[in-house]
Amino acid sequence: MDHLSPNAISRFTSAVSLDNYAPVVQVISVKKVTETRKDAPERIRLMLSDGHRFTPALLATQLTHFMVDGLLTKYCLIRITKFALGSVQEKQLLIVLALDIVKQERNTCKLGTPLSIDLHGPTFVQQEKAAPVPSKASHLNKISAKAATKGLKTVSDVKGRSTINPIDELSPYLNPWTIKARIENKSDIRTWSNARGSGQFFNVVMMDETKSIKGTAFKDVCDRMFDQVEEGRVYYISKGRIVPANRQFSKVDNKYEIIFNENTTIEPCDDEANVPEIDNTYTPLAKLQDLSKGETCIIALGPASLSRGSGALTSAYTPQLSMRDLTIVDHSGFCCRITLWGKTAEEFEVPENSIISFRTLKVEEFSGRSLSYQNGASKMRIDPDLEEAHALRGWYDAVGATQTFNLCQGASASWGTSASLNRKELTSLADVKSNNIGMNEPAEFTVKLRIKWTRREGTFWYPACKDSGCRKKVEAEGDQWRCPKCNVLWDEPEYRYIASLGAADHEEFAWFSTFNDIAEELFEMRAADLQRLKETNEPAFAKKIKIPYGKQYYFKCKAEENIVYNQSRVKYTILKAFPLNYRTEIKHLVEAIKGYDI
């Protein structure tokens, strides 16, 4: 048993000497656990042994691929490189956050004769001397020597506060927990009403150096906490219910969110070391085409003018919603429309050409690239005291007021040229898969692929609303089609592609989702025409969908986690295509050959 780390299980459960600790232990059982909640992911429960003691553990969701891929098996040896101590049903539990497979054991048995840590206790209690109680001064020195978030994982503060946990380690199985975070965004108090009751709530987005997370306070907790937190300040926050994030209401890049309750505590923190500042870098309007639809524009800034006055939008969900369009410009030579909604639109009274900064706007695609103000999440400041705002004011008064501006475009960004490709971003599918890109958070990558297959099963296209700003799926209603978002009837829908392509490089194969703009070029036909061809001439349709086969492209793709039947997988989506220019390709190959030392 020399290869096992001695007393590993005892040190876990006794919280002794855990700094930079990466023990090797044996997995003596692996079991899937299905939660009773429908929205809860399937968990992997382990039993870990150091040869003397064994203890139960949970595998973090992002590591389930080790079992799916057949790497994490009974009696294998693993090195735990990152972990946390939590509790489930008042029982202490080890949560494995990162691991390496040391050795896969097959047709063997457990090492040693381990006993339960719960019944028999740690193996070194008799040998350990009582640790001296550190003085206040030495405690302060210890804290200042550690990083504020990752380093504080095993350090308490001067008041005896419990362990500070990085946000990226929070999960429903980690309890108790305390985070040190900056309030990145704080919403106004809003009201809600459903079959279970009504009340008021507000949201905050908190961040540390590892991640951001959304928090929500309801009813009495909302009343108590709203004045306790201030946007931009750093706080110690502890206690609250950690639940899976509701993607319908949260755009924060985190699997979980926090529901604050009556036990939640919030304390101001004067030590802001290692807690990142709020990003106040504004996005030039010329750069909006680099953002995908649905992404968040951190800050837009510019002189604003009324674009189309006020109006109202009627839909099946909101009988009448006020809206107001503004147009902003900046010295990049572009203009962009920003839409305000609801109460914000009704109360908007600002002098023409005032400098306005907008924070956390949603990128939309409507007659070009546009931005949408999200009530409760977005922020607006009139004539802010910012260096960029003063510079824009001077520029606009001097030359901007008489300048002609280009409309921000986004739809044309689906196709590029290989000359405009950033080849430094190129990677391989093997690297994408081995590094689990997209599993923990959405990520983009660029690969050179050859199309192999087109998946004919399932959805190849969908009937969409013909409004260019909607494109939602419509539903048949008699001889017409109704859009549930716009509440408009159409005589016929606009069919749009939602195809799945199989593509490979020199090492790996994967399936990719692709949407209308790219698919129209690949199949050399509109979705509506291909749909009619399938209904009238099946052999011609089967031949037509093979047109992309064998063709090579550079694809800019997005990878993100997708839960299917309680199984976590990575979904790949093609965002942009770059057809190959063989003259350019040969030039780059010649340059690459010259770089070899032959």
C-alpha cells in the first residue's frame, strides 16, 4: 500500500494540514445517485479508502465524464487535486472537485482492510499533538500571506469566521459556506405573482476572482437585505440555499444561484485584495458585430437621440408593454439602436444628445445589430462623470453632430474569409475534447474541419415567425400559423434551418449544430425550398443534403454544457464559417515549412 497516501481519509475529515494536499486514494465503490428533484443533475457517489479508513464522497458534476468514459472504475487509484468539505443531511461529506487517474485496477480487490472513519475515527488521533492556538498577530500574518479567494480556502479571518470558499466551488452539497465577493450588479425591487402567491424580490450578481453567481432575496428577506448591499462594495456573505440556476431568468455564467433566506448574513469587508474590480471598459459600437446574439454588452456609451418615439408591444404573455427606441453613436463611426421597455421607457425624459452610459445590455438581431435594456439588470446613467464620456462630449460637439454613421450589422458575421481568420486561435477537436472545453462554462474555439455527414433524423428545419426581429417557432392554427411571442397570425411560416452536421479533423469527429445563415450556404438552398423538395422528390432531397460532404472549412464554434436525460454533455454549435482560399492556404503552409529546422 506504499502508493496510497497514509492517513488521507483522517486528514480530510479532521481538516488537518490540507494546504497544497493532493493525496492518492483508492476508489472502492462507484455508484450513480438520482435526486428526487426533477431539475437536479445525476450525481456520482464514491467510497474512498487510504488502506486504513474509508469515507463516502461525491464527485462534482463537471467530473462525471470520468465515469462515462470508463476511466473512473472500482478499485482504481486517483489523486485528488482539488476538494471541499460539505455536508448532506447533516453528515460531513468530501466533495471531489478535481482529480487525476493514477492507475486503473481491473479484476482486483481493495487495498488493506479499511474501516469506516465514522465508526472508528481518525488513525492518527493518538499521535497528533494539540495544535497551539495562534495569537491574533500571527493570525493576521497568515491571512495577509494568502490569496484572498483561492488562498482563503483553508484560512479563517480575525473574527473566527468560517472558511472562505471560492464561488466556483459552491454547490448544493457544500455546507456551511462563506464567500468574499463584490456586488457587481444590484437590481431594483420588483414584484412577482403566481399561483402560489405574490411578493417582491431583488437580485444581485456577486463576483470573486474565480466566477460570478446570482443571488435573489424574496419577501421579508428582500426588505431586510436591500439596504444592506451596495453595488461595487465587497462583502462576506454566508448561509443561503444554493440551487441549480434557472436559465429562463438568469444569464449569469454559473450552474448554480443562491436564494437568500432568514439565516443569510452579509458583512462589509474592507479588505478588497484579490477581489476583481467591476469592468467599466465600454464596448465601441464598431465591435458589436463581434458579439453573438444573446450575449451581454458590458457598457455602451454615447450621445443619444430619440429614434422612433414611444410605442407598445402586444404579445400573448404581456398584453401591452411600453417601449422606446433610442439611437446612440460614438467616434468609431457607427450608430446603434437601444430599446427601453416598460416603466423605464415610460419615465425616460432626457434632453436630446445627452451622453448616456448603458451597462449590461442584451445583444439583439433586428434589422442589423441592436441592444435591449433589461429591466432589473441593466443600468443607465445620464452624463456620467467618466473620462470616456467627457471625451465623447467634446468629439460630438466638435465633429460628431454633422457626421454620417454606419448601422451596426451582425447577420453578415456568419461568414468570413480565410484571410481574416485569426490562425493563432486554431486548435484541434482532440484538444477541445481532452480539455473538456465548454463543460464548466461556455467557450469558443476555432477548428479546421471536413464535413462528413448530415443527420437526417429529428429536426432539420422549423417553421418560424416571419417578423425579422422575432424568428420564434410558430404553431399551426387551422390554415394559419400563430407566433406565441408576437401573437400574430401568418398565412405561412418562414422555414429556417436547425441542422446537425458531422465533421472531423485529422484526429477526432463530432456533431455540430448549425443555423440558418450558415446552412443556406452549405446546402446552396433555402430551407423552405429544401422542405418542399423533401415532400415532392425524396431521392433529389437525399442527394441535395450531401452537397456539403467532403468540403473543408474553418469553423468558429461554441461549446457549452447540455443536460440530456440527466446526462451532462457538451454541445457544439457553429457560429461562423471561413471557406478555404487555397492560395492563402499554400502560402501559410510554405511559411510553416520554412519554420522547421531541416
